[in-house]
Amino acid sequence: MRYWNHHGMNGWGFGLMTVGLLLVLALLIVCGLALFRHLDRLPQQRPGSWPPPTAAPDPEQVLAERYARGEIDTDEYRHRLETQRQGRRPDSG
């Protein structure tokens, strides 16, 4: 028996093995970069704060949404809007 031919590995075998290894390494690098970019885009949160805090909706926006859905009529919308705007004015006097 002849064992000095490396079990059939010739120049092509080593070349294909090298190309395959480079492709696997390139795939690992691309996956790592994609994971890094994905994690970098997540919103920054304080530890232990889940779900992330959200801003309270603007009262006028909520009122406009209720009016758009038909929950309140035009007179009630105008009355509530005027009441909200009066409450925001600083007291004069």
C-alpha cells in the first residue's frame, strides 16, 4: 500500500479546501457584522426597564382621534378643545 499520496489529496483538493475555508470564514464575518448592526439599531434602554417608556400622548391629539373615529360630535369636540386650551393659559392677574 502507498500512503504517501495523502489519501488522494492533490493540488486541487488543497485548493478547494482553502477556498471552502475562506467562504466559511467570510460567511461567519458577514453574519457577525449583521448581528452587530442589528443590535446597534435597538433603542438604548436602562437596565431593568421593559417595556421601554413611551411619551404620553398629547391631549389635543387624543381628542382629534376621538373626533375622527366619530366618538364625539363637532360641538363636543370644540367645547373640549376650548376647555383644554383655556387650562393651558397662564393665569393673568
